[in-house]
Amino acid sequence: MKAMAFYRFCWVGALVGTMLCAGCFGKSQPSRFYTLSAMEQAAAGALPVSPARDVAIGIGPIKIADYLDRSEIVTRTGDNRLELAEYDQWAGSFEDNLTQVMADNIGVMVPTERIYLYPWPTSLTLDYQVVLDIVRCDGRLNGEVLLTARWRVLAGAKKKVLAVRRSTITEPVNRPGYEALVAAQSRALATLSREIVLAIRAASRESSLSKEDG
């Protein structure tokens, strides 16, 4: 009986010890949070003066690929394989962050303060509307980011189609880690924003010439 009690005591002690060790060594590391960033004012200043200054531009609706609609940062480990970061996450909604960055970029480059995010009041009169479908926005750590987007620029209340494009943009990930990956995604969005602004500028220029001829 004493032997049985001794072994039972040892077994319980070992179990408690295992649980304590698990508690000490099984603590998960803290999560890290990231946001996309808009382009700097200096980058927009390199563009010539726009004929579309101070116009009202609506941004949206913007559709994000389903696989990106999550808190974890998505990376690509193969052509058909994705990986979700367990501890590296978006600080809020990826869709909202991307939409705000696009609005800030376009507003700086046009330039205009009259930027409105979808949905806007039905009474609002827009000069231009940008509709976006983000097909892909991911990359490989220590590799490159790939952004693929279909977009349209519409004009006026009648929503005349001024441009329909598909953009495929790559950006190198210059350093190891998720922060460098997110920075590359931000640069890719800046390039996309520039392509959209060039389409708006061209449309505005044609409109100005038509008024002069008229």
C-alpha cells in the first residue's frame, strides 16, 4: 500500500511538473500589427500641375479578394499555396486601410481635398468616380509583392466610362520580415494610384480642350 501511495504521489508530482513547464514554455509570443501607408507629399510633387485640381472624386466601391479579407497577413509560399501569419496581423480592416490609402494617394496627386469614400450621399455631385477590384495583393517574404487590380474611372452624374484598365504591379521586398512586405505593398498601391490619376488627368485635359474649342 505504501509503495502504491508513493508511486501515485510521484505520478501526480510528475503531472503537476509537466503542467507547470507547459505554462512556462508554452506562452505564445505577442502579436505584431501593421498598416499600409500613403505616399509622401514629395512623391506627388514630382507630377506636373493637374488640370483636374479641386475636383470631387469618389473612391469606391472597392472589392477585395476574399482570401485577403482577414486579420492575418497573407504571404505566398508557392504558386498555389498561401500562408497566414499567426503573429503578424493587420491593425484593423485591410479593406478599410487599403481604401483610405488609395483615397489619400489620389487626393495628394490630383490634388484635391474633395475626396469621398463609398457610399457617399446620393445628393453629392462627383466629377469622377474610381471603381476598384483588387484581385491580388500578396507577396513572398524576401521576394516581391504582386498587386493585380481591375479598375474603372467614371465621369459625372451619368457615370460615363472614361477608362477601363487592368494593372499588374510588382515591388521588391527589400528587407526580411513583414514590415518590409507591407512597405512593398504600400509602394505598389502608390503606383496603382498614379496610374489612376494619370487617367483622370487625361480625361480632365480632354474636357478642358473640348470647352475651349466650344
